[in-house]
Amino acid sequence: MNEKEYPFQPHWYTIPEFAEQLPRQPYHKEYEPDSLSGSQISNLHILARSEYFILSEEHKKQKYILRITADDYYKVYVNGKYIGQGPAPAYPEKYYYNTYDITKELHTGNAPNIIAVHLYYQGLVNRVWNSGEGRLALAAEISQELQEQNLQGELLYNEILHKQILCTPLVWSYKKSEAYTGDRIGYDTQFLEDFDSRLWDKNWNQIQINEEDNRYEDWKPMKRAVWANYHVVPQPTKQLLVYKRRPAVLKQLADKSWFIDAGEEVTGGLYLRAEGKTGQKIKILFGEELTEEGKVRYDMRCGCKYKEIWTLTDGECELEPFDYKGFRYASLETEDEVTFKEIQLILRHYPLDESLCILKTDDSWLDKIFLMCKNTVKYGTQEAYLDCPTREKGQYLGDAVITARSQVWLTGSTEMLRKCIDQFAQTSMICPGLLAVAPGSVMQEIADFSLLWPELLMTDYLFTGDKKFLEQYYPVAEGILNYFRKYAGKNGLLNQVAEKWNLVDWPENLRDNYDFSLTRPIVDSGYHNVINALYVGAVKTISHIEEILGYPTRDWTALQDAYCEMFFRKELGVFADSEKSYHASVHSNIYPLYFGLVPEEYVETTADFLVKKGFCCGVMLSYYMLKALARAGRYEDIYQLIVNQSEHGWINMLRENATTCFEAWGKEQKWNTSLCHPWATAPISVIIEEMAGIKPEPEAPQGFFWNPHIPENIKTFELKVPFGKKQLLIRKREGTKPELVDISFYK
């Protein structure tokens, strides 16, 4: 049965504090007041249970499907076994549910099956969830679907009509857990998890042991959430991978503390089993780096202070985190002797088969850069494309343009990209010019990012050739142009785009002395280069979309002419920062070359200017700079920039012990640098598309063009990369030309 066609219309349940009050409205323009300020419930952990009976052995011939969703988040267990967690953060107008086959976890007989949910309401206004608005709710049902056996004894599930499925909505009882306390950290991103095992029922998700077991008599019934107006749809992406792994280094020090090194920056936490005295406290510290004394730097430079306290009770205690952190190192400190039975990493990320995309060359720096970028995408892609898994944990539009391109190449799939495109498209209900973060209850607007949304849409088309998907979201692209057109002045160019932040680049110290006042909001009237280059580029991209769809195309050439007339300085051979300026920053020349707006006779001078300047910009802009130079045919310069050994390059990150890409070129180049930031992963797509020469193009016979530009000094080059349902192998051996030597199918 097609899950997308399944009519899941769940009953929603909540607790009395949330049952009658109506949720508050979180949507507003960034510079307008919001309705979510003031005191409210937060950091609320709810344990919920429901019983499900299967009395007859005949039911073994059926398949049992659990459909479940919750707001903000859940972890679900069946008869004590962890099943999954979710849903991916989403807006109530298009809220996700998850589907699990729980047939093997259920039993028959008079004993009930226990469906248990750890439900969480964070209650903070941030970029993680749509929280803080008073929506705490849980909904689930179990459906029974007929199955039969073929002659070989294999189970076959019948295709049956929806009305023939027996659905059982689950009714819940609950108990608040007082085991969790802790301060908020980051940009109100999460709560620390100070955990008290004395206040935790470790068997809460299992069946009662016997009739005298009255542990659940004080649990209360959950109430119907009468306000629940969610429109639920199947989650369009896969479930997270959550798994344990041994640390690379685990050792007990002379002071009886334990030191843990994951071996690389990871996303997740620690799984611990320990035995000590009741009331005994263990201090748990996490960090992305070590201090000069070799201690874990838990007060991290990115603005998170990862210091938690675990309080033990009698007997063996278990600690498993609910939320996650970004870290590499950890330590366990206690004043008294504690026996640790198990210390493991518990990691989480979006599924990524690491064998699908592998680069091996005789340039060790290039290999290390590629692997570092690959790890960054792996741990930075959770249930969305995160800007970082520490301070914000949010999906930013501008970051996603780069991360999505990398992630599609690494995985060969576009479902996360499509969810990203759709979630930003949904923000048009708040502003036709889109928000910069989606989803989440923070309403942030960045003009640069909005104008890059058509690039996301074109990325999907290039990899899928799906015109229907392109057509579905074309009105959103049109709406973006209509929104920005209200700022049109001279010859259609944009003047004082005041409603949204004009970013140009971030951090501010990497704007190459850009000559325009970038206040928030913009208060000075005037035309500046970057916002207009992005606007003309968006018009050109959308015109190309119209051509693909067979629509009448808009003329972007007049805008290009106006842009060049206003910002191009013939005497310099490059573009200036603003209408009246003669200062030429690297930013003012990256975007016109990237979008093909530079007059043909000045392409070389513009490319020369960029190469001479180098990466005097932030890491996000490096993607557009490298792709711009590719448009100018400067492939050797691309390679030299990727492996440059200045303070502004990926090698500098590696020199500073990076295993994932930093937010800036070096730890000290931003006041709060996070050390896992996927917006810095430009080398993945640039190496694949420009060096290996695989350019996705639906009109090409195999869906791509192949035109390699592997540098002469690289004698051996081997790249495996997924494309559609194939895996391509590009190989160059010493003394031979590059070859596309194998096209194999993978599952």
C-alpha cells in the first residue's frame, strides 16, 4: 500500500495543562513583535503508555503497522524495545508522521503489549522546533493488514482497501518525569540534561511484572487536544540512524576520571552504565576541542557550555541522552569511586552509505579535505540540513544550497533536498519573500538567502529531471520576484531592501571591506552590488525554469545591462560595491561571474581579480567563487584555491586539527566559531563537477555530461560517485587520460 495515500487522521492527546488553552500564533515578520514572549512551560519530559492486546493466534497472520507523531518530539518503545524517534521538525500546516512495522515486537495472549513514548516539549523559541507556542500533543494508531504465505513459506502482504484495514487509535496514560533539569544553552537551542536516576523508573516502558505490580496506578489519562488542527502527511525523509560505537580513546586517568575521544567530531552523546552510591554525582563534560592543559573545553567557543550532572541511585544505573550535542571529547568526573560497566558513544545522523562516494588521489591534502567535508555533511545532516549541530541546530536556506548539493552527491538521493525546498516554500505563508530559517519558531529573514532559493529548485531538477516538481514550486519562485520587485528603482534594480537582513557575507570581518552600510534593517537609501547581483541572478534562473517548463520567459538581459551599467567600472575591469563606490570587493565580483552577468570581454579580468584576491571571504562564499571560476574555465586556479595553505583555506582547518569543517577558515576568525558547519563543504561538489567533470543535465543521454579537468600534477585520481541508480567510477592513472571506466548499479 502506498503510504502517501493512507488516510491517517489521528486522535491527538495532551496533558491537562495543554488541553484547553489555545496555542499561540508564532508567525510574524522578523522586525514585527511576536506573541511568544513571557513565562511558559518548558523542558517538559512526559512518559506515556498505551496497551494493545492480541488475544488470538490467528492474528499472527497479520502485519502490524504503528503510525505515530508528536509535538515537539518523541521516542517510541514497544515492549521495552526502542523502535524509533521523530518526527522531523515541521510546521503544523504540514506535519509529519512516521511509520513502523512492529509485527515482530508484539506478542499474543492475555498480557498487553506496551506502546511507550517518551514525549518532549522544549518550550523555547528557537530554530530547532516550532516550540514555545503551547503545542504538546501525541497521536498514534496501530493498523492490522492481512498477510498470506506463498508456496515457499514467504510472507506476502495483500494489497487491500483502506476500509478493510482494522485501525486502533491508541489511548494514553502519562506521568511527568522530574528526572531532567538543566540550564538552556546556545541560542536557546536546548536544555542541558542533568539527570537524576533516583527520579527515573527504568522499567517505565515495559509490561507490568505481575498483578501486584502497581507502579502505574498513579499514572493519569491524557486528554484529547481539542485544539489540534495539524494537517498530517508521511514524513518524506528516512528515519535517523541512531547507533552505539566505541570511542577511539577511552582511558581512566590518575585522578579516577575518564577521558573519552571519539576520534572525530560527532553528533550524539554518551551511553553510560554505572554503579555507585545513591546520591553520588558524576560530572559529564563535552567539548569540540581540548584546553592547553589537555582538559575537555566544555565552555565551547561556539557558545555552548556542555557541563551536565548525573545523580546515581542504588544498583546499576543507565544514562542515555534524549537530545544531542556536537562534540569530539568528553570526560567523566566524580569525587567517589564509581564502577562504569559500559561507556559508549551514541551517534545519530541521516543515513549515508559511505561506500557510495569515495575519492582517492596522490594528493593527500585533497583527499583529507574531501573526507573532512564528507564527515561534515554526515554529522551536520540530521532531520534537516543543519547550519551546525551545536549553537543553532537550524536549517538555514543559504547554508542548505551548498549542503544539499554535497549531500545529494554523497547519497545519490534527493528526498532531504525536496523536504528542504518544500519547507522554505511553506514560509511564503508568512512572507512571499520567504524566511531564512525553516522550520522553527524563530522568524529570521535574510534577503540574500531568499534570492538563492531558486538555486535549490534547480539542483533538484538537474539531478532528477522532474518537470512536475519544478512546475509545482514555480509559483513560489515567482512570488519571490514579486516580493522583491517592490524595492525596484532605477532600471528595475533594488534599492534599500529594508525588511530583510542584507548579509553579503558572514562573519562581518570577512566582508573584504564591502563599501555599503549593512545595518539591520538597512536604513540608508542606495543601491549596493551583492543584493542586485543575487536579484538579477534569480531572475535569470527563473527565466531558465520557465524555458524548461515551456512557459513564456521573462527578459533578464535588460536587468543585466542595468546592473553592469551601475556597478561595473571599466577603468578597473571589475565590479564595485555600490552605485557611487569605486571599491571592488571579492563579493561584488563572485556573484556576477557565478550567474554569467559579466560582459564577455571582461570575464578574464574578473577571474584574474578573484584569483589574486583569494578567499578573503567567508567559507560560504567559497562555493560561489569556485563555481564562478569554473564558468570562466579556470580549473587549475580552482584546484590551487582548494589546496591553498594560507590562513583562508581548508588546509588551515586541518592544521587546526579539524575532522569536520569549521564555520570560518580558522577557529579564531570568528568570535563564536562552531567546528562543524556544512556550509563549508564546497569541495565535494566542485571536485565532482569541475575536476572529475560530472555535470548533471537531464537533457544529456545519461543524465549528465562528462568533461574532466583533473590537474596535471595529480597523477592518480579515482572517484566513485552515485548518480541516480548508478555508481560512476572516474579514474586517472599515471601517464593516461581520465576514463569513465565503470557504470554499475547499486541497491
